[in-house]
Amino acid sequence: HGTQSVMKRKSIAIISRVCENSPAFKQKKKVNTNADVVYFYDEKAENGLFSNFYECSEKNSLKLIINGKSWKTVEHFFQASKFLGSNETPKSREYSELIRNASTANIAKILGGQKLGGGYPWRTKLNPVITEFLNYHVTLRPDWDSVKEMIMKEVIV
């Protein structure tokens, strides 16, 4: 979520079909589906519904359900997936659920990155949570580099 993203026309067509019933797609977000390339970054700006931080909710009539679970954003799913797989434990599943239920995509990303940090009070409150799960040896799944692209494709195609 740090650089502007680009989406090619084929992907736009797929998302257009998925989201065409969304009021956000029809009214709130200006989306040019005739363009060869659509630029997007901020979930609140033009084409923002293509952002991994765009919230799927009753408010905008979008739902993201994967493996029978509801997800607030694509970012929530991606970050939670880092701790599930062949080596998952009850604690890693608990941490994944914590990420799935995070109040914002940014918090999900911070929890998924497992980096301790300072700054805003909401951010420093995450440090003990991250530390607790690190103490239980909840870390990135060992095959993450080889499966992360497949996991992301699962949610966008």
C-alpha cells in the first residue's frame, strides 16, 4: 500500500462483473472501465475500490467471503494467510483470526508484518499483542514466498 497500483483491462472486466451491483461501484467511486490502464492507490479516491484496503461491508454492498469466512478487506485476508498452512498451530490460527477481525486494514497489515513500532498510541498498543504471539513462536509460514502470489490471486480472480 505504498506505491500507486496499476490494473490492466482484463482485470477490470473481472472486477466490473463482481462489483457491478455495488452502489460504491456505480455511484460513489468513479471508475473508468473503458481505459486500457486504471491507476489506483487510495481506497477513498478514484478507482479506490480496486485497493486491497477497500472495505467490503454492508455499507457499500460488497462482501468478501473466502473459505466460508467474511473478510473486511483483501488486506485482512492476505495478512492473515501468512500464519496458516501446513505448519499452523492453534496459536497461529488464533493470530490469524485476530488479524481477520482487526478494525482496519492498516492494523491488519501491521499485525501481519509483526514489526514492533512507536508513534501513535493506537500503534504502540499493538506491540504487546505482537510480542505475545512472537513469544508463542507464531511467525510467518515458511513457504510464504512461494505461496503468497497464489494466495493473492485466489482473492482477486
